[in-house]
Amino acid sequence: MINRIQELRKSRKLTQAELASELEVTRQTVISLEKGKYNASLFLAHRIAEFFDLPIEDVFIFEGGKND
């Protein structure tokens, strides 16, 4: 799964620390999400999408499904 978190964060001119504070997670979590080293839980994915006012599928791109 890939995501657009870094792109969306930068478009809002937010630092990783500021985004982490808004989401109530650590800066390290944001870093790991942006690097693709950590997949967000459904709860966190929903919070991220809600923060950016986007559907989850516009933030997280799922790859490798049965039909791919």
C-alpha cells in the first residue's frame, strides 16, 4: 500500500511534528507512514483522511489485489 500523506502534508505547509500533533500520534509514526514502513490501522487511516477532508482511497492506494 502506498499513500499520499507526505504530498498532502506539504501542500498544507505542515511539518511532520505538526501533523503528528493534529493526529495525536508521534512524529516517528508520521515518518514511518510517509516512508511506507508502517501501514496505518483502519482507525488512523480514517483520522488521516478526515483531517485532509478526503476519502480514504484518495489518501491510501491499495495495490496487489486479486485482480492486479
